[in-house]
Amino acid sequence: MTENIYLAWQDQNTRGWHVIGQLSRTHGGYEFRYTKGVKNIPSFSALPNMNEHDRVYSSPELFSLFKNRLMSKSRPDYSNYTRWMGNIHDVSMDEMDALAISGGEKETDFFRIIPVPEKNVNGIYAFKFFVNGLSHMPDEAKDKVNNLKIGDLLFLMQDFQNTKDACALCLRTDDPPTLIGYVPAYFAKVITKMKDEPGFIGIQINVVQVNHDAPIQMRLLCEFSSSSLNKGWEEYEDEFKLIVQC
């Protein structure tokens, strides 16, 4: 169960992404706090009804800013929505889990939800994400995605010629090698940092499920996992919060 998520905001002048706050689950509900670095973003002021950067905001229910990023449970396609995010057993899905996996993206604003990788009982850091950029891939790549199976291993490639994002990471299949999309930009920077650490062994990207009936941005759900970090994830948070431009 997801305990913490970050809120990222895109500066429309620079197109850069900044982590501006953290939402946490509490015994009595939820808490929201701004990051320390939010004061260093001149183009960002504050969220509606949250004007004080140093205050911790509490609520017994999910704040409307986040709740409005979830599909209403009364919608007839709600069960499909949760199924696309890997919720195959229950019609209802935990709100924090849904935000973490879906990204909470809306066409009408410039915010995005970023999950915080957390160590599970097996000592593995993991998070799920939807593969980006599939809509821009050729039909060959889309056909390849449609034939992937649960558990299939995907491989990372650095996109050295990407002029918009120096840390961009492509995802490809194995045999035959086929480019199928990208790791979300806000994860690519920290993954790049991790792989350059001395003694780092590696990470895994596995297919969680292929959603043949979903919108293409939710077509391929994958999971990042690593048990070989030299440091705890919390020591990577500074790099994680330095979101690259998309």
C-alpha cells in the first residue's frame, strides 16, 4: 500500500518539472507539505487554499487537488480503470495506489503524481509505471507490445541523441530487439544516477500486464525493481527531486 507520493509541477516557461510537495498517509487521514526547494522556484507561488510553504496541512479525506485526479467510482468504466492499473481482484482501489500508478495526469493543468519507491518485505525497491511514448512508436512496436506476456523482461537503453532530455531512457524487447517506448522522464534521471554508483549490480524492468482495451497511454504497465542499491532510496531523494525537462 502506497504511503507517500510526490506532487510535481511543470513550469510553462522552461518546460522543466519540479517536485513541489509530498502527500502522506496518516492514521487519521492525509498530510500535505511543501518541499524545501519550493521556495527556490520563482515562477511558482502556492496551491489553492495552501498558501503557507512551512505549514503541514492535514485532512481526514483526500485533498481535492488529488481526489479530482481519480476517476469517480460511479463511472461505468471504473472497473476497467482499476484493472488497467493491475487491480484484478477488487472493483474498488486504494486512492493513494491509484494516484501513484496512474500519475494523476489531467489535460487541464500542469501537475503530475510521482510515486516514492519503497522497500518491500523482501528488501526490494519497486514501483509500477506506464510506458511513455508508445503512441509515437511505429506499428511494429505496438504489435510487439500487444504480444508481450506477464513477467517479460524489458531492457534499458540511453537515448544519447535526445536533445530535449539528456537522461532519457528507452525501453526495448529482447528478441528481436524492438524499441517500444520510454521510462517516464521523472524516473530516468534517478535511474541514471543509480546505475553510475560504484558496485551497482543492476535493475529489472518487467511487464506487469498489457491492457489491450485501454487508451494507449495506459497500454503497457511495467514494474521497476532493484535489490542492489548501495544506499537506501531516501539517499537518492535529492536526485529524484531534480526532475529533468521533458
